[in-house]
Amino acid sequence: MAYFKSMGYHLQRVLVFLALSAPVAPLIAQARWERNMDIGLQAASQQDYATAEAAFGAAVRELELTHPNDPRLGPAINSLGLVYRAQNKLKESEAAFRRAYIYIEKVNSADGIDLGNANLNIGSVLVAAGKYNEAEPFLQKSLRIYMKQLGDNSPKTANVMSQLGEMYRNLHDNAQAESMLKKALDLQESARGIDDPDVANTVNSLAELYFSQGNIQKAEPMFKLVMSIREATNGMDSPEFGAAVDRYAAVLDKMGRYQEAERHRKLAMAVKSVKKSPKPGRQRSKEPIDLIPQPSSEPAQSQLPRTDNQIARIQ
């Protein structure tokens, strides 16, 4: 009897232990995932992309091991894709965006904003990689969603138009390119003013379009404006400003303004020789891409991380 009593006591202790310890493993996994996401978001906001890549990669692996069907995998993988994109790792970025799309599509309606963001991410990285024909269906779908949900005058709608304009320019559909880029520029200027990185991207695309058509007189002031915006938004020691100055020097050469061209070329070389420490600010990557989630402890759809731009706009 004492034996059974003792066994009962020990069994009770075991059951209590199991009851207390049962949720510990999932909680630990959840805590690791949240910590990695927090580290990734913080590092990305400071443009420390190597740390962000490692953290988001660990967060994705954690979910894949513990909850392979967890809908949070979509935003987490997408975050990794954005960090790849910021480092110009286009192949890895495209693969991540396509993987993320599978999860995002499952938990969102066909015309949901998150799906529009996901389509824009894929389309924009395809444009950056020169895969223009592949990019068009993703960008067109994103445009349809944004116009339906946000209206014709939304900055997001303008961003897609700018991407489509750049795509059409490279496909040598000049009329479509000019139409899209002008619409995008009007919307972007109205929403953000002239000193904005997205405005610079669109102006640059228009300038390149006119330059390719031989309309250098129209292109030259636009290239000069791009240079001015890059200085205001990125700083004189930034690669973006250096590239804009270098391009303007080439345009001046083409116009026979050789002394001005040489002066700008020297400035571009001086900028390139400066090693700038990345700092958070208004600068954004070349393409207007969204979808960095905030960590969430609930996998339910209503509690999923929003797929809006949360990383100091890696754009």
C-alpha cells in the first residue's frame, strides 16, 4: 500500500511536471522566433543587412521546423527577400518573394492589399533583374489591386505605375512608358513633394527614356534634377548621388559641354572614393517595395503581421 501511495505521489508529481512543461517547448520556439524577428527588423532599419539576413533566416528556419504550415512564414520569408533585395541579391530575393507569395496568397483575398504588395515585390525584383516580360503580369495585378483598394491617386498606385513605366521603357514601348511615368510622377510629387527618392527614380526613368529617343535637351534638366534630389535625400557622400553625378557627366559629354562634364566626373570619382557608413534615413533602395512584418505571437489570420513597409521603408 505504501508502495502504491508512493507511486501515486511520484506519478502526481510527474503529471504536474508534464502539465507545466508541455507548453514550454512551443513557448521557447515562439520566443526565439520573436527575438530573431526583432533583431532582423532592428538591423534592417539600421541598414545592417548582414545581421538582418541572418536573423530573418533563423526566424524562417524556426517556423519551418516547428510550424511548417504557419501562415507567418509568408511575411517572415518576405522579410528575408527584402533584405536580399537591399543587398542586390536579386536571384535570392526573387526566390524568397516567390516562396512568400505561396503563403500570403493562402490567407488573403484575391484583391487584398497584402497580395498587391506581394505581386509588387516579385514584379519589381524581376524588373531589376531585367526579366521585363515576366514582371508585367505581377505588376499589372498589383496595379489592379491598388486601384481597387486605394484608388487612382494613392502613392502605392504611383509606385506600381513607375515600375511599369520602367518596364515598358526597357521593352521599347515608349508611348506606354512615357504615359505611365508621367502619371506616376504627378502622383508622387503631389503626395511627397519633389525631394523624395521615389520621385528621383521616376524622373530618372523619364530622363533615360527621352535620352534614348535622342531628345537630350529634354533629358538634361531631368538628369540634373535627379542629381539634386539624390543629394537632398541620400547625401553628397552616398553611392546614389555619385551615380547620378556620373550619369549627368556622360550627358554633358554627349552635349559637347566637356568642361562641365569633366568637373562632374571628378566629383563622381571623389564621391565613390568615400566609404559611407549606412545610416537610417529617407534613403531607400532602388525599387519601391513593401512587406516587412511586425512580429506576432498569434498565427491566426486576424493577428498576422501586416505586410506594410515597416523597415524604415527599405525602398
